[in-house]
Amino acid sequence: MSSDDFSLHTEECEQFDDGMPTTSFPDEVSSVEDLDCECWDGFDSLAEVE
């Protein structure tokens, strides 16, 4: 699965109405840099999210 195959957003994401909060990211996500949406910019690491 490539990073183009899924899109994850914070629950408060203003860009998408149906933000998908998650505590279990796909294996492809190893850092917040892997999450494309700007809604993740407020996090420095995945540890802050989980």
C-alpha cells in the first residue's frame, strides 16, 4: 500500500468534515511526516497522537 492509498486526518480537521481520529496507524506511517494533511502539523511526533 502506498501513502496515496489512504488519508488520515485529526478529528478537528478543518479541511475534511469527516476527520478520522486513530490510535492505530497503518504500518506505512512511521512518523508525522508520513501524514500528508496539514491538520497534523501541530504534532511533533506520533507519540503525541497515540
